[in-house]
Amino acid sequence: MQLLNKADIDKIFSMKEAVEAVKEAFALYSQGKAENPLRTNIYAKKYEGNLLFMPTYAEDAGYASLKIINIYPENMMKGIPTSFAQVILIDAKSGDIIAMLDGTYVTQLRTGAASGVCFDVLGRKDAKIGALIGTGGQAQTQLEAMLAVRDLDIVKVHDLSIERTEAFVKMMKERLNGYGTEIVAAASADEAVEEADLLITVTPSKKPVFDASKCKAGLTVSCVGAYQPDMQEMDPKILTRADKIFFDSKDAVLEESGDILIPMADGTITENDFTGEIGQVICGELTGREHDEEIIVFETVGIGMQDLVTAKTIYEKAIAAGIGTAWK
């Protein structure tokens, strides 16, 4: 079995490669070429944490995987990561467990890459202004994915804590300076989203974190954080303004995401308002953006196929390059 940590992965795998891997994952999923059960979620009520288990099998790829990921949002206040994870990669032809990858980093990569896919497939080609709401453990790769697929002039970042926002912006300016995009702290969500062409929300919020009336025509929104039915980052009014609404997995979103379940329950939207899955756009089954004035919403809760294809791509590159630690 090959052990691959974050440093190993960084040597051989880029965000642009992660975006391509996740495109493949979404396409396979929407074509029905994956066994991808809804994740098992055990709620650790005493600690306000969630223990998540995500198995996946893709016959065409020749691999299976299991991700264990534990999400504890209150860790942010303690100065420790909000999630811990491992991805186990399995050779489906023999059943051999062939690799264990740093699941926290794989999750960051593939979750960020989902927004990258959204913007690459659905975003305006001439997008120049980005907005990011949330600066937690998933925010770094979300920001990089946005920059990896669009040549942006500026990204405005907002978080409830201005100190946390400024620290994040300082760090990202150093890490992502090669993209040539100005990254600035926004004092309010309104300031962040006004004039934005691309918007990512990645928070554990249980109430909307932006005002839809401040969003301009042509906006593409990727909502990432609402992975539980009681979570709601998205202002539901953006759904009534949206020309198209896409998901990573319709089944998963309708099981898990308060961003969609809450406005469905109060009648703001119905299933008739949904366009489909982003994998269907990638496969050519559905049309994505048709003109620059469309507002397009993408809701993602994450699916195991993202982990599987990302992990197998990293593993194959690592074996070819002789990267990682063999454990027998």
C-alpha cells in the first residue's frame, strides 16, 4: 500500500489537474457509471461534529474508494482544522487496498475543484471579479480553483471576523501570487458580492450569508458549505432570480442541503425549477450558459466519485514518479 501525504501530493498534482479529475467524476456519476451511495452521517451531538463515511465504486475506472471525514465546525474557534480525513483507494479488480491518501487535502482539492468545474463550465468567459465568503479550512482551494479557471482582476473575501479575513488574505496573496490577481478583504458581504461575476460561499452558516438583491446579472454562484438540511448559506431569493440551477448530485442535494431543502419546504422553489446535474452539461446532455446575463446557481454537497477519481489520478501519477511511502 502506498501512503501519500500532502507534501507528496503537492509534488505531482495541481489544481488544474484536480478540476479535470472532478469533471471526469461528475460525468461518470451523471452517466450512471458509478456506485455512489449517499454518505453515512453519524452526528456527534455532544461535540457538534459529524462523522461521515463515503464509499464509491466505478467499474470503468477499475477502482473503489472509501473516504472517512469528520467535520467539526467549532474547531475554527479553537484554531484547529475543522475536518480530518483519509481516503482509502482500492484496486477493484483484486480488492487490494493499494493506497491511503491524506483525505483532508484530497477533500480540499476536490471540493475546491468542484467550484472550479462550475466556473469553467458555467461561468462567463470574460469574468473579472470574484467573491469568496468564508475563510475556513476549505476556503484556500476554493479561491485557487476560481483563479485556475478564470483570469480575474480581483477577488473580494469576506468572513464574519475581519481579523480572520485579513489574515487569510495576507496568506493567499503570498501563496497565489503567481496568478496575478488582486486579493482583498471586504468589510461586508454586500461589498464582496456587488459587481461579482463569480461567487463562492463556503461556510457552516445556518442563515444566508449574502443578499441576493446585491448580485448582478451574469453571476455564477457556487454554494459549497450547506451539507446538512439545517444549513443555509444561500439567500433563497437568488434561486428565484436564477435562470438555471445545477447540482453535483440531485439525489445528494435533495437529501442533505438546506440551501435547497429549506426554500423547497416554504414554497420558494419546486423541483420544476431545477435544471439538472453539472455532469450532464459536461456530457453534452444539457446546455450550460447560453448568454452573459444569465444568473446560474450551482449547489454542491460533494460525492464520493470526486474522491475516487481525484485519488486514483494522484495515485497513478505518484507510482509513475516514484512518490510516496510503501507500507507493507
